[in-house]
Amino acid sequence: MKKDILTRPFAPEQLRSRPGRNGKTLSYVETHAVIARLNEGCDAWSFEIVSHEVQDGQAIVVGKLTADGVVKMAFGGSEVTLDKAGRVVSLADDMKAAASDALKKAASLLGVGLELYGAQVPQHAPQQPVQAPRDAPANGNGQQEPAAPEPGDRITSRQLAAVYGACRRNGVTREQLEDLVDGKFGKARVEQLSKREASFLIDEIGAMPGRGNGAHA
């Protein structure tokens, strides 16, 4: 496995953008670019869908990426597309989109496209410690930007599964979860959390009024 290739930032012409929550613009790369990077940085790799389901209008899958003997698992999701009459257009296409999302997230655990998730690509300069969003430096617009966890401190697959499991048990929708993550940590996606933040989030969901107690993953 060639980590220097996997962690190399994508070229500007490879980047795409789409609207995010709360008026934010999110950057991403297309699936074929991630596949090309895995082909370039790994001697052998494979990807499979471990499980899938449709919940609250979301196609959700768990993907397993095996690259040169290293295994990474991640959730992926996609909105179920409906026509004007409210009928599902193509659940197969929605599942494919969710699978592509899972592949990208699993690949990010190997360092592919970490810069797109707000993480710092390894440099010669020392990493700054993770801070709460309120302590993060301001960007050019005068707004606070949350500090990203170092690659080794990113939320684990086990914690991610615990977060989604707690949400299912306690009736927390995906939209409510994203609002909670944004409000508590200033981050757009659960996958951007650190291990400490993920542990706090699991407890936070479990401590909601009228729901059971959460547990650390």
C-alpha cells in the first residue's frame, strides 16, 4: 500500500461541489476518481456491501473495503428518489448511490480524500490538537471552522454503527442526527467526528428525554 499516493490531495479539476445543509457548499470527487486512486495506491483491493436497508426515506448500506490486507468499513447513504406522485423512481439506483458513498467513506479511512472531510493531509508541520468548535480559528468570512480530528483519532466503524443503532432505537431521524452533529460540533457529517466526540454523541442520544441510556462504543 502506497500511503503517499492514497493521501495525495485531489487536483482542483477533479473536485465537484453540491449544496449542503444550512447553506453550506460541500466539495466531493466522483466515484471513478476514488477507484482510480485505489488502483494507483494499492496492489489489490476489493469492496463489498455487507448490509443494506431503507429507513426514513434513506437507502443505507454498510460497505467493506479490503486493500492490501487492511479492512475498513463505513456507512453510506442516499435519499430515495420519488417522482411527483410520491412513487419510488429506482431503488436500485439509490442503493448504488449509497454504495458509492460507502466506498468513498471507507477509502477516506485509508487517507483517500481526507481533505474533503475537513481533515488535514499529513504534512511536515506538526498537527494541532483537536479543539471544540467554539475554540477553532475563524476563516476568511469571520466564521468559526471546526478543527478536524487527526486520521488516527477519527470516529471508528464500531462507533459509527453504535451511533446509527442508538438513533434507530430512540427514533432519531437522519435529519435530526445531522442537526445534532452540526449544533454540537459544527460539523456537517457524523463521519467527521473524532472518537471523543463520537462517544459524547452516543451518550447525548441516549440521554434524550424519554429514551434509554447510551453506552460508549
